[in-house]
Amino acid sequence: MKSEENLKIMEIMDNHYLEDPTSGVLTMVSVLGHMGYNVNPKRVRRLLCMMGILAIYPKKSLSVGSRPQNIYPYLQHDIEITRPNQVWSTDSSYIPMEGGFVYLYAVIDIYCRFIVGWQLSNRLSATNCYELVENSIRMYGTPEIINSDQGSQYTTHKWRQLLSEHRVTISMDRKRTLQGQYWIERFWRTVKQEYIYITPTDSVQELRLGIGKFIKNYNFKRPHQGLSGDLPTMKYGVAA
């Protein structure tokens, strides 16, 4: 019974997060309380971490005044994004299913709003992040900068080594901000509201096929308001 309740709580929090991505643990506790769920912050925090909404940050060193290792600055303050493969953004998102959930990983080119890679998995892991970006580079070339949050999956040696080998500069949002992740958060909202929430399924295979069709349409057929009505593929310069 509790697992079913957790799934319902996670669905409510996911819907709220789409409308207000800045919501934290205490806000979610209040939202759930208004909907009849008396949950404590510890439970909410655990579920948000499980969903990938609340990043699990690398542990700080015990040295006084030290900062977590392998955290990089946010680099998009003072640059104008003017071309494809200049800046990519990557993230993962909780995807509800009938009786469970999976995770959708994606990489978006910020200039073109083109999804250069995506992957569906039942695990939230650093390996999935690494393999997705590696495959995206193989398919579409190398970005100059890649932006992520400060989650532990983006601070591993393997992640840093991959980007170093391809001479990609690492950029990270500051904690609790969505500066460089704005466009991929917009994509999560679009795919969930226009496909996932209106076509529920208990089949991962069916979900994977459906998301694949949605992303193909998003890249190659759907005019984008942020691109003055152009298609992402037109900006990126690739054909279907």
C-alpha cells in the first residue's frame, strides 16, 4: 500500500515541479499536505532524490572551508550562443508509468533546441549519463561546452575523462538553480504534458517507441516558438 501511495505522491510532485521547477522539499511537503498527504520532509526528500529532481551532491571534504571536488563553474553568464554544438545541456527526468516509473535521459543543443540524444532506463546512474553523451558525440559531433547540474553522476572520473578527451568544457549550474538547464526543463514539460501524461502505459517497450516518435517529430516536424517558428532540424542543419 505504501509503495502505491509513494507512486501517487511522486506523480503529484512531478506535476507540480513541471509548473515550478524551483520548488524544494518544504514546498512539496506543503503541496502534498493541501492534497491530503501528511508526509514528513525526510520522506519527500528521499522520493525527490529517487525521482532525480533533487540532485544527490558529492560529499564535501572534512577539511574546514573545503568545497566538493569536481564541481565546475557555470559558464553561460557572459557568452552569446550563436551556433550549433556550441553548448549542450544534459539531464534526466522521472517518467511515471502504470505501476512504476523509469528515467528519461536527454541531451539538447541549446542554440537549435535539437535533441541530440536520449535514452530510457530503469536506473538513475552515472553510466547512463556517460554513455548517452558519448553516443551523442559519435552521432552529431563534439560540443564546445556541456552543461549539467551538480549531481554526483556528473562529477565522476569517467565523466570528466570523456569530456577531457573530446576537449569539451564542463559547465555546471549552481545548486538549486536552473540557469543552464532552462531549455531541457522546457523539453521535459513538453514531452510529459503532450505525450507521457495523456498516453499512460505499463510497457517500457511501448513507452520507448512512443517517446522515440515524439522526439523525432519534435526535432524534424514541430515548429519551435523560441526559433521564430523554425524547426530545430533547420537550425541544426541535419535531415531526418
